[in-house]
Amino acid sequence: VFAVPGIRELALWLGAINADRSNIETMLEKESVMLAPGGTREMIINDDHPIQSVHKGFLKIAFTKRKLVFPIIHIGQEAIFPSYSCALLDRLRRVVLDLTGYPFPTFFIGPLPRQLTTYVFDAHDPEEYESEECFISAYYEKVIRYHREVSIK
């Protein structure tokens, strides 16, 4: 959101907070923080892969600050933007993604109300891991395993 000119200002005006490291660390001193790393990309790319891009920053902060991370998986979010099922529009979106690194919305229909099932899993605890690398690797292994489990239902 913050990478797109104009949208950044609108998001700030609506109360969004830039999820940079200093803001997250400051907020963690007082309260819990909910992040949706890769949210847009994972939401609109429907390849049956729960991880379209690996984000490590929030996990590094959690490990350093010794904060719990709760894996969250949404099932059905790709149906919110039905125009992505159109091969031509999907190809266009992928070109935009390759050129800009951001999956800029290329939808013409949507978002539409659809059933979305959200699963929140047990805490991923940094106290259980000796290193940051192990903590990060284990987190993504869990997300993939959880996605398989809930996709079968």
C-alpha cells in the first residue's frame, strides 16, 4: 500500500500505520501488533501456494523481542477478485508484478462479497528456538503444513 503514490497518503489519512521496523518495535512496547505480511500478493495470486513471498522482518523483530507469532491462514480470499480467474487478466497482473514488484490490482470485477474462512493457529514461540534462522524456517514450514491441512477440509 505504501509503495503506490497517492494510495499511501490516502491510507495514512484513513489511519493506516507504516509497518516499518521502528513503528512495529515502538508499538510492541505497549500493545500487540497484527501484520499481514504479503497480504495483497497472497490474496490475489491463486496458485494454491500459501507463500508467494517470504517476509522475514516481522519474524526477526518477534525473535529479538521474544514475542509470540500466530500463523493466520485465509481460505477463499481469491474468490473476492473473480476477474483473476480470467487468463488474460491474470497474465496482465503477472506482467505488472514482474515490472513493479507489486501485484497492482488489475481486476475489473470486485471485490465481491464471498465467504472467507480464517484460521488462527497456535503461537509460534521464539523461546523454543536457538537461532533466528531456525525460528523463521520453522514458521514457514508450519504455514505450509497448516495450509495443506485446512485446504483439505
